[in-house]
Amino acid sequence: MNEKKEKIIKTGIRLFAKKGFSSTTIQEIAVECGISKGAFYLHFKSKEALLLSACEYYIGMSMEEVKKIKAENQHKPPKDVFKKQIAYQFQEFLEHKDFIILLLSEKIIPENQKVKQSFHEANIQFNKLYREALLSSYGESITPFLADASVMAQGIVSSYIHFLIFNENMVFQTEQVAEFLIRRIDDLVMGLIKENPDPLLPEDIFTQPPPNIEELLKEIREAKEQHGLPEDVIVSLEVMEEECSKEEPRKPIIKGMLSNLAGSGNDQIEKLRSSIEAYFSL
């Protein structure tokens, strides 16, 4: 990534966090960067494209640092490395809390499908890191419960991160929090090993791809091919297919077409409705 593009991304993150995504203009970003509006468009075709790059930049930077912690501490006990990684997560989230709050409060993740996809891929990477850390720290005995243990450990960490982000009056040292949480993860893992329950989550849960627009369009076309569909259902499916094919589908139109399909009594169409509602977070 060239220096100018990185500067635009960092400026975008700062302004989005300060003013909100909707209230920040491309002109303001350009002025802060000391470039023309035309120069901005040489790097990003829209403010939404900048947001996606900002999310990818932030996620990529965090992932690289977590990996770096592991590489630089190979000589230390795995649990100590895991604790350092947890402490870094807290430090990083607190340092960029305004940007995180922006993503949560403005509901950008479910609204922007490309950002949503980016966060899904980041979740897969973080799950992989947690699984590796758990396996290194607790050995093969945790293997049958690795998926469940990873989700629960991440749930504990992320819950405390969210609490500290939204409660500024609570001040803790990141190392203190990491030490406390690693002890709770100890309790969690020891409990699973001792009780030996049947795993709740399948082993491949983190490799399952999210629904994408091409799969959705394929489902719509397959639904249209059914014989004997009422004319109004066919028209609604065609409108949805056209809308979903656009770079920025309009949610109100999709929502309206889904209402037209409600109560169709057709299992394939009801399944399609559920898929579309989940994809667009309706």
C-alpha cells in the first residue's frame, strides 16, 4: 500500500470516528489529507469503498500484530503467549474505541455487505488463532471441544472488551484483565475436559463460507423455474433478482418484494425468503 493511500485511510478512520460515517464528506477527508477531491477518487471510488479499506486495514493490522506476538515469544510457555495476545486485543480495541463504537452504533456492518464479508473473514482468522492458542496451551485433551472452547473463550474476551469500551469510568491495566481472563479460560477448559460432554459445535464451523450474492441470485433463479407460480410471485422474484444484481441493492424494494412473497405456501420460496432476510439483515 502506498503512503498516500494509507494516509487517506488513517484520516478516514479518524474522521469517521469523530463525526460519524454519514456526516463525514469526501471533501473533508481530502482537505485533511492535503489533496484534491479528484486525487481522492484516484484511490477510492466512493466513501463506502474507503470504509471497506479502513476496516480491512484495521483488521489486517490487528491480525499481523497478534501473529507477531506469537512469533516473538516462541521461547515462552504457550499460555503466556496467549495472555499477551489477549492483552493486545484489549489495548488495540481501547485505542481505537471511537472507530469500533462507530461501526456498532451506525449498524455499518450489517448494512454494508462487503464490510460484513470482511468481518466474517476476520472472524475465521481470529477463530483459527484462538484454536491454535488453546491447543498449544492445553494440549490434545482439548481437541474434541476445540470449536466450543474457542467460541466461549472469544465470547468472554469480547464481552469484557465491549464493557470497557462503553464504560469509560472503569480503568484496568490490560495485563491485569488478561491475567484474570486467562484464569477463567483455565476453568472453562478444565471443566470441559473433566465433564467430557458431547461437543455442541461441529469441527468445521469456522470453515463454512457465508452466503454470497451469487448464491442468492442462483436461489432466486431456481425458484423462478418452478411451474405453476402465480404471476405476482414471478414478478416479485424478477424485481428482486434485478435489485440483487445491482452494486448497491435498495433494501426497501427488497423488503417490499419479500412482503409480496409472504404466505406463499411454497417451501422453496419460504426458504429463499429466509436466505434473503439473513443476507440483508432484514
